[in-house]
Amino acid sequence: MQRLDTRQADFESCLRQLAAWQDELDATVSGAVAAILADIAARGDEALLEYTARFDRLAVCSATELEVGRARQAQALQTIDPRHRAALESAAQRIRTYHEHQLQQSWQYRDAAGNLLGQKITPLERTGIYVPGGKASYPSSVLMNALPARVAGVSEIVMAVPAPAGEINELVLAAAHIAGVDRVFTIGGAQAIAALAYGTESVPAVDKIVGPGNIYVATAKRQVFGRVGIDMIAGPSEILVIGDGSTDPDWVAMDLFSQAEHDENAQALLLCPDATYLDAVQASMERLLPDMERAAIIRQSLASRGAMIQTRDLEEAVALSNRLAPEHLELSVADPEQLLPLVVHAGAIFMGRYSSESLGDYCAGPNHVLPTAGSARFSSPLGVYDFVKRSSIIMCSEQGAQELGRLASVLARGESLTAHARSAEMRLRGFTANPERG
């Protein structure tokens, strides 16, 4: 793991290199995905069956066989380990409660001229959630993507999850049942995104697609954006820990591991003014790493994108964090509330030594779908607000039309948009149509 000091002469260049992330999108992937999208759009179920057989080794005679009914979901919930069921249900309740606080209300007001102005909040009609399968299964992602949609009032939630060779994770199905997913299809990859975006004879088209996936899924989401909404294009997982030396070094080492184990491109950073404490965390990592099941992945992640950075003080550490805008920020300090006002860019902020990032991944309540690759500078965690639309409301009184009409006329004619101007002018008292004016 790289060791840096903000006082070193080449620190800025080292930081830029550390922060750099090369998007994996390339022409080969983009072209392959574009072809799949076009094929699904043109041939529907027929193409979907072919791609599912080719990429997921799941051959069925009809696309209706790719759907997992609610009864099958309920069966999974009944048969999983009771401890897993209790954990999923408890996590779901916490996630639901948190997101209920995000609900927005429609509002209206009248101005002095009696014009009614306002905003109408309307849930999306149908949302698609993509849940990765294959190498790993993520029931927690089901809860995090589906429950905000359900709280928002989305009418129908459609889930796509790959089932390689017909194998599907029972916890994923159980989580879908708990979260109130309406329809589940065992489809994956770019073909699943295409089916959700364009619709097929069996898979309904949705209004928005959310959820993580591999490079083909991410590229497909990028390409269908505009046809449907998407949540974000997620990059590798990130964690940045700011420490003051008061937290057990083993705890911090494991927090860094928790994100590094996702994949070799994940990033784990520790910023602290105390060089001795950095040494202690380094010793903890070396001692704990051999016992990790994903030790090879963690080791590669730390070697390629990890770093320990000694700062002048905690304020400088926060300033560096703001420049990086990490997905997960841990303020592992004695008084995190003192530092919180200084934080301006972070996906999720974990405050204090007891707030491990992993709690946020599963059960604290806030969403674990977070902006990555510095996009926390301008975007937010997935939430209820991602599953609603805001419509403006304008109802002019007769008096209001006189005042606003004159104002609009001046502005429209200043832009040489005569029809705009005359549309407003026709509602003015005493208006007489005069083609010479236009």
C-alpha cells in the first residue's frame, strides 16, 4: 500500500495519479452492447432467449419460463435459514423507515395577482432493478433498490437477475418478496437492460432502470439513457477513512479491507496526521490479511489504488477528502461532529469509531447505492426522490394574465419569437389583433 505525506514535494502529482480512474468503456464493448440492444429492440423475446442461452447457459423454450412468480419468491422466503430471514426482514424495515423520511409532498401557493403556482409529485409507473448474479449474489442490493421505489409509490417493480445455468440465489428471491418486487425475470447482462428499456413480448418496458452490474450492464445503461432514466454509472467501490489515532488499528484495517475485497480496482485510503498510527494500521493489515477469504483481491486493490496519507492536521485531511469526493467517508475520530460541517463532497458519511462502513452496506437504513469516481461532487445516494417526477403547476387568474402577459410579450419579442408574444397578448384586455405588429 502506497505511503504518502502531504509535505512531500511531489504529493500533488501522486494525488492526481491516485485519484485517476480510467473508465473501462472501450469501442469493442460499446459496439457489442449496441448490437445486443438493437437486436432485442427488433426481435424481442426471440433475441432475448438466444442471448440468455449463449451468455447465461440457460436454454428455455419460451420467455415466460424466465419469469419467477411470487409463489416461488414466497417459497424461498419460507425455506431460507431463519437467521437470514430475520436479518433480511430487520434490514428491510430499517431501510423502509429511513426512506419514508425522504417522501416529498406536492405544494401550491397563490401570488398577489391570484395566480396558482405549485409542484406536483408523481411516482414513476414502472421501474426496473438490475441485481448482479453469477460470481456473487446481493440480496442487500434488492432491498436497497426496490424499497425506495416502493416507498415512493411506484406502481410496478420489475427485477432482472441472471441465473447462470439456471441457478438463482434463494436469498435474492426472498429479498425480492420482502421488498415487494412485482415481477422477477432470470435475465442478465446487456440483454436484460435492453428488455427493460424497450420491452419484449414477455418483459414490460420500464420508465427507469437502477442497480449495479458489470461493464456490459453499465455500458447498456449508458446507451439506453434518454429512452429510459437510469440511476448512475457506477465505478469501483471506494472508502476513505480519516483517523485521529483514537480507533483500534485492527478496526480501521478491516474497514479498508471491506471495500478492497470488492474487486481489484476498488480504492481504500487512510488519511491521518499521526505517522505512528499509520504504522500501527499497516501492521494490523499485514497481520490480518492472510486470513481473508479474498486476500488476493484485497492485496491487489491495495497495491494498485490504495494509500496511507499523512496530513498536517485533520482539517487538511477533510480538504483532501473533498477533492476526492469519496463514495464512503469514515470520520473515525473522537469528535466527528466537529469535522462534519467541513465535509462538502461524499456519498455517505460514517461518523465515529463505531460506525463501520459495512453497517451502511446492509442494515443502518441509508441507501448503499452511492456516487463513485468523484461524482459525489454533483450527485447523491439513490433514494425515494429518484423514483418520482416533479411537474410544475401554473394556473393564471385573469388579473395575473394581464401582468404576466405584458412581461412575457416584452421578453418574447426580445427573442424574436412573435407567436410566443402574441399568444400572451391575445389574453390582454383590449387586445386587438394587428398583423402589422408581428
